[in-house]
Amino acid sequence: VDAVRAVEPRVADAIASEVEDQRASLKLIASENYASPAVLLAMGNWMSDKYAEGTAGRRFYAGCRNVDTVETIAAEHARELFGADHAYVQPHSGIDANLVAYWAVLSQRVEGAALRRAGVRNVNDLDDRAWAELRRELGDQRLLGMSLDAGGHLTHGFRPNLSGKMFDQRSYGTDPATGLIDYDALRATAREFRPLILVAGYSAYPRLVNFRLMREIADEVGATLMVDMAHFAGLVAGKVLTGDFDPVPHAQIVTSTTHKSLRGPRGGLVLCAEELAEQVDRGCPMVLGGPLPHVMAAKAVAFAEARRPEFRDYAQRVVDNARALAEGLLRRGVRLVTGGTDNHLVLLDVSGHGLTGRQAEAALLESGVVTNRNAVPQDPNGAWYTSGVRIGTPALTTRGLGVGEMDEIADLIATVLAAVSPTAPGTGEASKARYTLDARVRDEANKRAADLLADYP
Ligand code: PLP
């Protein structure tokens, strides 16, 4: 930080302050974690200065031998870790990984067919009529993904997102009675809609997904199964999710972030079957900007860490902690979507407390608990105010907290929620953000959070 301080002290201060914030609050954001010093240090190096468009051994720039080494090692670790045929470690983020995957499937299936029809190898060799026809065909392709309010991600076909504009999209949701994916309804929608791509995976679904069944449905309608395991990649790496619940043996293409439960640097990853490897590897420069070699170095370190036996123990503790947290909340009368959890996250429905997610999130933050508001299925408050709060255990488990502490945290959360009242003078949207919180409860909660964390610096 001293080198930064010499140039721009305000940035140095913000960096130092962020370390303090992360140290001093209960980090329960389900998509966050603490990367190891080895991962962080691997990222801060001169590889950042190198241009390396292309892939290892096939670059558009000279002098890439060290980047080749790093990218090859990262891909090797990723393949071994997940048992995948092929790994592409360049995506800068999870959203980028999803774009690469969509582009690869479109290229392989739609563009590939057009090239074969025309008897050429490259789109540049199509005549104008064949090119116009291909563009029309690309625009007609269908995507079926989980809806946002059921726990899917923006990039799974949400209309305002690019994925919702690239594709003719439709969503599947969850059973209103149970909150669980209704595979029969999903199968019926797939049969009728016949998507090119069926997307599985989620940002806010607290249960397991049966990927064997998903693949069966995809095969039945001729779709490619893509699984976005951004949230639960750490549980796959740690062999907590196996068999039907491990996406890698079942999906043709799997995308992920590397910074959530997987505990690596901020970034993305694509795993795929051999038949898609060539297209996926063209992600840069066809979809992505130049690779971030320093981040690929950090991914290699993180994947190597995740291959160690300790990581399996970590992944199991993440799930055990989430279950303890859920049980503690239920015992104290907090309503949970689906009534519990099978993975690393818990989705609280705070409408029972007469609150919006926005009010609950802010009151918890004041009390030393960092969470994020999240829509619940059929949420009457929409995606901005919401009726839910999502919490997850990857970060606090890294820090060493266990099931005993989770019960204490459940008590702390339940106590704060019971002490919040919406102050809605009048109506209107803004009232969905206003609340009062008993100051004594807030101060006591902050003290309890600090005491809990003091044992796990
Ligand atoms: N996919 C899922 C399922 C996610 O939850 C997220 C994170 O919010 C992403 C993709 C996007 O990841 P990133 O923020 O790295 O682009």
C-alpha cells in the first residue's frame, strides 16, 4: 500500500479501509469469499503488462512464453479438478464466460451448419445471400433458462440483459407451493419451445439441481445443456456435489466464476466437451478482450489449492454451516424460501416481518451483518426493493467459523429483524426503503458480531 500511497493516498486509504471493513463485519454475501494471500499475490505482478490474444501456443502476439506456461497450468488444474475434457481460463468474469459459451454453441451448431451447407470453412467465404440467411438464423435461436425471481441469473435470458435480446427466450420457474424446480413443467415447456440451449444453474436457489435429469430433457428436445455453476463451483470442486448433482459429466458446456465458493481471483471459466473446445478457445478475441495473464496466474494457484484435500473439508463445512444457519433461523421463526437449504446459501423471505429486502439488508448492515437483498419467487416488490435477503457461508467458513457460531449468527439476524419497523409515512416507492431500527438492538448486534469475529481474525 505504501507504493500506492506515494502516488494517490486516497486510493491507498480506500484499500486499507476495505481490508478493515471485510475484517470487521460478518460477510454473509453468498457470492463472496476471502481469497488466499497466494492467490492475491499471484495477481499483483508484471504479467498484467503483457498482451496475449489467442490461446496458449497460438497467439496473435510475440513473446508470450510465460503467459503460455501460466494459461496451460491453469487449464490443466481446472480439467483435473472438475474432470472436464477441456478448460478455457480466460474469461474476465462469469458474465463473460456465459457469453463465450453462448457464442460457442451458436458457432458450432448454427454457423457450423451454414458453413457445411455452403461448402466453405469461414463466414468470410459466404456470399451475401448465405450471410444474410445465417444472420437471420442466428437471430431466431431459442434459449430456455431459469427466471430471475426463481433464482436464475440475468444472463440466463432476462430480457433487459444481452442474453434476452440475443435469443428468443423463455424462462422456467419453481413450483409456487414448494419453491423447488418442477422438472415435469420444465420438460413440458422444453418440448413445446424446443430451445437450442437449455441453461441450468442459479444465483439464488438454495437447493440441489438434478443435472442428469436436465440433460435428459435437453437431449429429448435437441438442446445443448449449459450449466452456469458460478455459485456452487466450490462445492463441485470439493466433491460435495457429486453424481446427478455434479454438472460436469452431464452438461456439454459448463461456465463458472472463480471468485465465489471456488475462492479464487475475480474471473470466469468455461469447461466443455471436446466437440466445443475449438469454438470456446476462440473466445478471445471474438467475444473477449485480451486475456488478463496475471489473473490466469492467480486462477492456476486457486485451482491448485482447490485440488488439495483441505478444500474438500472446506466445501463440506460450507454446506454444514449453511444448514446450521438455516435451522437456527427457522427455529427463531424466520421464513425461508423452500424451508431450508442443501447448498451454501439461504434465502430469507422477510415479508413475514412486514419488511422489504431493502429495509432488511440496510438494517442488517447497520448491525454488522453484510448480506444482499434478493427477489423471492413471484416477488411483489420486484428486483429493486425485493422481499428477500440472500445469505451464504463461503466467506465465514474460510475464516474458520463453524456450526456453533452459525447458531449465534442466526440469533443475531433474527433479533435484528424483529427490531426493524417499516416507517412508511404515506405511500410510494421510497417508503419501501425507510425503516427504524432499535438503536440498543443495533449496538448490541454490532458488539456480538465483533466478539464472534475476534476469534477468527
Ligand atoms: N452467473 C451466475 C449464476 C452468477 O450468480 C453470477 C454473479 O453474480 C454471474 C454469472 C456473473 O459473474 P460476474 O459478476 O463475475 O460477471
